[in-house]
Amino acid sequence: MDDIQTSAEAMEADALPRQAELRPDGRDHAGPMPDALAKRPPAAKSAAEWAYQRVIAYLKTFEENLDESQDVAMGFSGGPAGSLRIEGIGFSAPDLVTFSGHDDHGQQCQQVLHVSQLNVILRAVPRPANQPEPLRIGFRLARALQEAEDAQTAAPTPS
């Protein structure tokens, strides 16, 4: 039997961020956002912070399907820029998201995007021979995001 909800509980549940993804391999996903993203409502975050957190979730999910010989990179469209091996991601509230890493030629680079221009292609690229372990930036960032959200939630509120 379904739980009975008050009008406020129903409205809150309807406003909570959700996600859904259909995948060709049958590993479909639908439901609430990861805990670290859902602790504070989207209205309490800048567009940049909200985009940053969701891109981290996508990076982690993408990396779950990579083998030990692959890393994640970001492809660019609209020119000969190639791809960027993602080594860092950040945001500057209220409206910028950044990606940093190295390009196809090993040159250090950074992409700065306005959230209205955010359009990311994730690619599996061969891991460099001089890198002993795969770089799993999505997993590391998801852990850091969870820790930051936990710390913010645990911080005493000023009275």
C-alpha cells in the first residue's frame, strides 16, 4: 500500500531533482540524484555549481564502463581542437564551469564554459604509457563532492 503524503510532502517530492538514462546495454537508470547532489535543492545552488555536480555524476558513470587501458577525455566540436584528457573540473559561481587536463598532443589546456554553452562529449581514450594506473577523475570528484556536501550539512547554522 502506498504511503499517504501531505500536500507539502508531495510538492517537495515532485521538486526533488531526478535523473533517467536509457542505455543500449540495458543498464538503464532512473530515480533520484546521488545523495551528494540532492542534499541541497537546486534553487540553493548556482547554475554553475549544479552543472558541475551533475557532470561529475556523468563522469563517474562513464568511467564505470572503462577498462584498465582507458581514461576519460572530453571531445570538442566546431574545429580542430581534438580532445582534452579530463584531469580536473571546477566551477565559478554563478555561471562558469571549467575542465582542465592535457590535449591529444600532451599540451596542458583548460576549457572555460558558460553554463548556457555546456555541451560535453565524453570519450574513452587510451591511457598514456607513462601513467601506471587509469585516472578515474569521476570517482575521485564524486567522493570529494560527497565529503564537501556532508561537511556543509554537518556545519552548525548561525543562530
